[in-house]
Amino acid sequence: MVAEQHDAAATASQPERPARLTKVGRVVSDKMDKTVVVAVDFTVRHRIYQKAMRRTHKFKAHDEQNTCKAGDRVRIEETRPLSKEKRWIVREILHAAAQD
């Protein structure tokens, strides 16, 4: 019972962590071991002409079981640095690509 009170007090004193940033994108490369490249599309407005332009950023994400294939739609989540360029992990596969 004392241990339960101690655990409750410890969790109450820790500051709340903000929700981690998540993005949805498509896998463009799965050639590396336990790593996939995910392309995330977004739109921005041109600063002068105000036309909507589509832009793409590519993120390297950790895929522990090598389950992602090229063309899959996945949700990635920000995490601590795992390597020089890898700061995201694959949380779930939203839609699998068609098999050939």
C-alpha cells in the first residue's frame, strides 16, 4: 500500500508530456534494413500570388519488423534520435499497397 502511494506521488510530480507529433504519408522506399522513407505531402500558399502549392518532405522512419512496403500509407510519430537522420517511428500501416 505504501508503494502504491509512492507511485501515485511520483507520477503526479512529473510534468505532463505534450502529445508527440504525428504525420501521415506514403512509403517511397523500403530498401534499408528496419528503415523506410516516408513522403509527407502538404500545401502552402505562395507568398505573392496566393496560389496553393503542393510540397513534399521525406522522413526516415524506424520500422522494427520490416513490415512496410513501398506504396503503403503509414502514420509516423516523432521520437528521440535513432541515427543521424532517423527521428520518426512507424506507428501503424493505414492502407497497404496493392500486391503485384
